Amino acid sequence: MTDTFRALLTGAAMFTAGAAGAAECIAPANPGGGWDFTCRQIGKIMYDIGAVEQPVQVTNMAGAGGGLAFQTVVNERNEDEDLMVAASVATVTRLAQNAYGGSTSDQVRFVGAIGADPGVIVVAADSPFQSLTDMLDAIEADPSSVSFAGGSAAGGFDHLKVLQLAQAHGVEDLRSIKYIGVDGGADAITQTIGGFTDGMTGDMSEIVGFIESGEVRALAVLSDERIEGFDIPTAIEQGVDMTGVNWRGLYVPGGISDERFAEWADKLRAVAESEEWQQAMVNNGLAPFTSVGDEFQSFVDESIESQAELSREIGIIQ
């Protein structure tokens, strides 16, 4: 109840809340993170291109690494045809780990993803770490000496990125690496800028403003190649063979009609094909990735299986 009440107080609407029947997008984190970005960008463009008649209301509902929003949709808004929820690899990871209190992916319907958000490792501007290998060497020498903050819960996708990087660098004691899960990428960066953690693990769209302000430095981007417009080296070119790319998409309540689901898929596809979204991807360092409708649901099901296997491999679940 406390988290829900707080979400109502801090939930930010993109525009003035619309009348009854206006579309709503729940961002399962505080303002400033990747899920918040998804709702605000997709919702704005839907309205700008005429896919929806009224401005999309954005509600921030942080809690349990996306679990509060997921269970709210399943238990209270299962047939709400005007509701969409921001989703990503982090959502799939938590479902794969049974971290949403027994909730399962088939209780909602995954509409699609229309952008790939490369993972990043970020430090404060005055950090002694000058490269990813500097940081990983310190972790190899003493796994508990370097701490990270991320916008997903412990065991979530942001946490897994750190563990996979350490594993690829030859670190064996993965469980001693310190990680703090907070409610969104902006909160994670604040922890790092404030000196509470040594690094932030998140996604490209979450750090653009902080890079431009000079508050942080990005040690690595976890994509195959550097992101155009951003002078950030990849982990691969620093000798660490690891990539971590986070798709950005939506799910809707499981109880809505097939017809309404198809309408949501069409609206999301229209956003993906718009000039506005192409520019948003450039501005925020996103890579092209479009999968919408039934094919995306199959992709999510396969991803949950692979994430569960990875989580067992590194000891997150049994």
C-alpha cells in the first residue's frame, strides 16, 4: 500500500491527465529511468502521429523491480483495454527468476519491442577508474572492493550485466560483488555520483543527459560496435567478450480482447516506422530492433527460457 500511495503521489503525467478512456502507460520505476523513457517517448509519439486521440497519461509505479506494476495489472486491471506497461529484458529476467511473487508471463500479453538499448557501465566524473579493465582488475583482486547500483532488483538484468562482465574477465567469486538495486536508472546514477557506489550499471538511454552534463563517465557500452554520436568504447574492444542489449517495449493486460491487442500492436508498429521514433533513437543512443505482435510473444517465451538457464548457471536461482 505504501509503494502504491507513493506512486500516486510521484506518478508524473506526460501532459495533463486525459479524460476517461485516454490511454495510460505505467512505467514500473521512478522518473528518469529506462521504463520511464519508454512510456514517455512511445506515448508522446503515439499522440503526435495520431495513433491515439488524447495525450497518453504516464504513471510511475516503482516497486519490486517491476513486480508491483505487474501484479497491479494482473490483479486489478486485467481487462483494462486502455492500459499499456513499459517492459524490457529486465521484465523477462525477473519473470524467468520467478521474482514477481509467482506471477508468470502468460498473465499479460507482450505487444512488442521497437528499440534496443545498449547496456553501459558508468562511473562518477572523478572516479579513479579510467577504463572497464581497470575496474574489472580491481574486482578480480578483491571482488567485494567495487560496488554497483542498478535500476533492476538484485538478480535482475542490470545485476546480471556486471556478473557476466566479471565472469568474462575471469573473476570466479561472483557472489561477493556488491550490488544495490534501486528504483530506476536515474536513482542508480545518483547513488554513483553521490559516492555511495563505485559504478552504475544501466542502459544508454538512462545516461545521455548525465554524460552531456559531465557528471559521469561511461567506461563501456555493451554493444557489438560503438554507438554513433557517443565516444564510448565497447567492452569487446577492451578485451572483455560480452554484450548486453536491452530491448524497449510494452505489455498489456492479459484479459483484453484479441482485437484490442491487435490495435495496440498496430499503434506500436506505427511508432516504430515514424520519423519521430527514428530521431528519438539517434538522440538516445538506441539501435534498431522491431518485433511486434505474436512473433514478439514467441521471442519473449524463448528469452525467459534462456534467462532462467543463465540465472541457474551463475547461481541466482537453483
